[in-house]
Amino acid sequence: MKRIWWAQIKAVIRLEMKKTFFAKRGLWIYLVAALPVLLFIAYAITISSLQHQSESVAGRGEKSLTYQDLRAVKTGMKDQEVIAILGRPPVRFHWSENRPPETEKGTSIEVQHEDYHYSDGQNDLFVGLADGKVVSINIHGFNSVGQDSIMFAGVFQFFFLRLAIFFGCLGIFMNLFRGEILDRSLHFYFLAPIRREVLMAGKFLAGLLATCTIFVTSELLQTIAFLWHFPPSVRDLYLYHNHGLEHAAIYLGVTLLACVGYGAFFLVAGMLFRNPILPAAAILIWEGINPFLPGVLKQFSVIYYLKSLCPVDIPSPPGTPAVLALLVSNSDPVAAPIAVLGILVVALVALYVSSVQVRRMEINYTTE
Amino acid sequence: MNARIVFEDVSKFYGEILGVNRVNLTIPPGITSLVGPNGSGKTTLMNLMTGLVKPTRGRIQVLDYKTDDPENLFRILGYSTQFDAFPKGLTGFQFVYSYLRLAGRDSESAEQLAWRAIERVNLTDAAKRNIAGYSKGMRQRIRLAQALSHDPKVLVLDEPLNGLDPLARSEMIALFRSTAAQGAYVIISSHVLHEVDVISDQVILLSNGYVVAEGQIQTVRGEIQEHPTQILIRCSRPRELAAKMFEYEHTIEVSIHKDERGLLLKTRDADRFYLTLNEIALSGIDIESIAPADDDVLSVYEYLIGNEEAVR
């Protein structure tokens, strides 16, 4: 690359930074990027509060319990057997139920219910008893990184990737040229001795810098908020011995690639269409129906490759209809190097179309 | 090196609307004015020349460069447009400085050139203020500074005197003249005819997207056969001279000036009139001065286009 082109690209980036980072019409992008962070902070606060309650319940128990003790309770046990294993419950509810008669001539039956709440300080055990027999057992742990990482993956794939980054890139990249046309200021760039392709590259990189800064920061804060409520020992175990760091790095990489892919898509859309709603809706639908497309068409999508790169699969809950399950799971993943290459190729194709389009562009504000 | 700006059979249509049609032009160095009423195609011609719009048909060459090569074209060309919008949040200085940085200049040289251009348009005091707070005249001047900042060989100025006060107008006219005197091509569009008349070396008259006439104003005037040339003669015995003038076949009309110290002659052949001057002088009539009365842009404009939208 000629040295002057790089100097010109830097000049374009300097000019664009102010617009992309501090434009009033882009404030909603910060809000969208902050939403998952706020969600994880709220979740961490809730879990910390519940954990505090759990510790209090454990402190009030007759015995100091372990997780194995909690797991020892089985359905069908009698209340005395439960108390023999775990001691008298620190929290106990009693209530009765009048069941309707099973036959027309029969009489109603009164069932005595009891709920026991035990805790080992980190896990809660809720035992439901009916007429002195265990009918339900529910163990809820506060330090289940496995469960929480699935929740994190769900938020990442279904909100962060498909909505936050998607619409954030739409807001920033579509305005790189379209916004200038609406502001009637594009001629400023077109009157400079700069190749149109170099201008396009500068604008794309400026948009990429802005979206990557906003969404990578959001992703980092989400990870911090997600791990915040775990005790340091659990956190270390997850990060250094259970691929936690690797997963965090992959999520950051996927975020960067999403900005590249969607950025290139919306850059070209901003040049080809006057109304951003139509291409945005078309791309959103295209990305949404991706799991149902034939293999060849799937490849012309950003989400297809991004989903393949996500480190945690989201299991479909039992009983999920096949159509919905297809949306959740990645039935046809591609290898990571191919996925990365795929996104870069899709982005390069979009950038090539943009470079052809930018050479054809004319300044004719009156028809816009 | 190609030393001309050339339009070869250039047409531009915006959909079905005509911008300019079948334009063939060769523009030499000096000040060239594009003259015509609103919608005649002046701005389209300038936008075509600078590559902001592409011709539907034909070829344009600006010295050695084609208009689809902005990287090289704008190293020799500066364009002050009529678009009154600027990138948001910039001061006057930043506007010119950023333009020079976009051109690939380093920070030091861009700063130096920006200040020099701003000084040339007398805007130094306001240079650090945000353009959003500038008056129309100041915005006009900062656009001029941008166009001039890299010392272009070709300067294209769309209505550059709009919004300027009389003092600023004369300063800018002096600036255009000095730029043209250094061998530059200064192309100005204007509908203020008396200013065009003062500053132009040649004119291009446009009407409804067509070039009606081009060249030096006197040459253009000479080619308009259907309107007789008007000549103002100041002399001691105007009635006697009037009687003598009717002896010549090319004389169409003579009217005595109300101060009785001159007359206005209408002739269908100015060259023949000038040849007869010696004869008149020998007849004893004392002639003080002879001046063409209608070889200015205003008259040519009226003859060729009409005077509906001309601003005197």
C-alpha cells in the first residue's frame, strides 16, 4: 500500500471518530451495548442476595451439611428419615390442601403438605412433602458455572450477536456514507485528492474501530459481571482449569468478527439503499432464516459462521418443537478456521461491492 | 502536457431532466465566467468538471487528468461549491486543515498551508471559531480558503461572491485576478453580470443546458449579427456628425445625446465604421471619444438569453 494512502486513511479515521463516537443519533448504540452488562449486573446482585440468605439458612440448621448430605434425600422418604439425615429444617412451611373426591359419591380428601428448606451455604435444598412423604426435591446451586455459562451463551447468541451488534453496526456503518448524504456534507470528502476506495477503507476502519471499542468493552464488562458473584476459588477453577479464559477470548473474537461481517454488510447497504429500514429488515430476516436455508445459501450469512465459533452450545429444553430447536442448536457447524475465513470472505465480497459503488457515487443531494 | 480544459460532446441527464447537452468547450488559462440564468447548467458543468457528477455521454479532460481520477485531479484543482453544509463540529481552521490532511499532507505543512489560505481570504480572526457560528459571507470565504489551500492550477468557484459585502467582493475579485495572473485557470459561475464583465477574460453563456456562446466578450458580441453594434461618440457638433453618418450604408440609427455633446450610433458593421473614422476627423468635427456601448456581458446576455434573470 502506498504510504500516502495510509496517511489519508488515518486522516479519514480522525475525522470520523468524533462523528461515530459522539453523535447524538448514535447514543442508543451505547444503550444497546450496555443492556446485557446491566442484565448480568442485576443477575449478580440477585444471586449474591440469595446466597446471603442461603448462608443464613445454613447457619440456622441443626447440623453442618455438605452437598452430599443434600443429595442423600430421595423421593418417597418419610419426613423422619429426612430429619434423621439433615436434622430439623431451619425453614419449614406447613399447609393443607382439600383435594376433590375422585368419584361423584366420594368425599374430599385433606392432604397435609410441608416444605423443608435446607442449605449447605452454597446450595439450597427444597423438599416438598405430602402426608409425611417426600414428593419433590429441588436443589439449587449458586456456584454452578456450567448452568450460568449456558445462560451467558444464550444472551450472547440471541441478544448480543443477533440484536445488539447487528443494530449497532447498522447504526454506525449505514451512516458512514448515507449520513453524509443526508447532512449534505459528502462533497467535502469527494473534493479531496483521495481515491474513493481509500476513503471507503478509512470510513470502514473508523466504523470498525468504533463498533469494536463499544462492543468489545461491553463483552468484557459482561464477562466480569457474569463472574462477579462466584467465590474466587470457583472463578479461578473456571477460568484456568475449565476453559473459562479460552471461552472469554473466543467470545471477544466472535464479537470482533461480528463487527467486521455486519459492518461490511451495512456499509454496502448504506450505499445501495436510501432507506435503511428495508435492507436492515432484509438482512435481519436473512440471518434469522439461516438455519432453514440450503447449505449453499447458508454460507452467505454472517450468523452461520459466528454460531459455529461460539464455544458453548445451548441445549434445547426437552419438548422444544423441531423448528425452534433448529434455531437454538447449530445442527451444521463448520470448523473454526473455515468459519473465520468464511466471515472474512463474506466481508471482503461486501467491501468489494462497496468499492465499486463508491466509485460510481455522485453528489446530487437534491434527489436524496 | 495538455494545457486546456476540454469538454467533448458532453451531456448530463438527471433521469429525464436535462443538466447540460452536447457541450463542446475548450477553456484556456485566465478567468472564465459561466453565465446563465438559474437552471441553465452552470453548476452541472462545474460538477462535471470536478467529477462530482459523471457525464451521461462525452469526455472531459482537465489538463492531463480525467475527472474519474480524484486522487490526481484534486492535486491541481480546487473547487468552492455552492453546497452550504460542512462536516459537523469543525472550526474554520480545522475545515481547511482536515482537507489538507486528507490530501496526505503532514501535520506541519497542512497547518502552514491552512493558515496561509485563511489569511488570503481574511478570516484569520475567526479561524478558531466553529463554522456553525459563521455568517454566510464567512462560510463563503472559508470554502474559498479550502479551494485555494493547496495552490491549485485550476480553481473552480460556484457563485463565489454570494453573501459577501462590497469590500470583501473587491478583495476576492483581486484574489481571483492575482491567481489568474500566475497562469491559473479560474472558472467562475455568476449571475451578477457587471461583476462578470469586470473580471472575466472570457465567458461561456449557458441557457437551458446548452452553451449559447463562448469566448472573449467582444468576439462574442461581434458574432451577434442580428443586433446592431452600438457606439457612443462624444464630439463637439453631434447633429452635423449624425447627418454625415447617414451617408454610410451600414448606419441604422443615430440618436443625439440629451446634453448635445454626443450621439449614439447603431451600425450593422462596426469594423466599417472604424474605417470611416479618418474621413470624419478630416471633415473638421472634433471627436473627443469613441466607446462601444454594448460589447459587455450584460448586453450580450440580453441579446442571447434575455434579461429576465440577469442581475445588473
